[in-house]
Amino acid sequence: MPNFTPEDLLLYQAGELDDVQTNAIAEELMVNWAFREKFNVIKEAFMRLNTMKLQSPRKQSIQSIMRYAMRKPVTV
């Protein structure tokens, strides 16, 4: 059994994996009940987020973030 991370499942749900990884996860989902349950939780959260009505942040919040960003030195 390959060792997949939650990030792998998120990428699988979003369709952002290559064919080899996609096929490996699809096969594991068919045979591994616990893995399938973890994926179902991610899939349900994904669907809920896509149907959720989003609200814009308050202008005060954006201004606070911008003030903070302006005073932080940029380090590379």
C-alpha cells in the first residue's frame, strides 16, 4: 500500500495529479475502506465549500492587513 497524504487526496479531488498518481489513488480507493472514508470527508468538505456563500471582509480588516504588510521588512 502506497503512503498517501491528505494533500494527495486534495490534489486528487481537484484533478491536479498526473495520470500515474491519479490511477494509484483511484486503485487504493477501490480496495481500502479507511482511505475511502478519509477521501469522502474531503470530498464532502469540497462540495460544501463550493456551495457556501462567501462574504467580503470588512474594510477595516483589509486596512489593518495592508498597514501590517507595509511595515514588515521584506526578507529573501
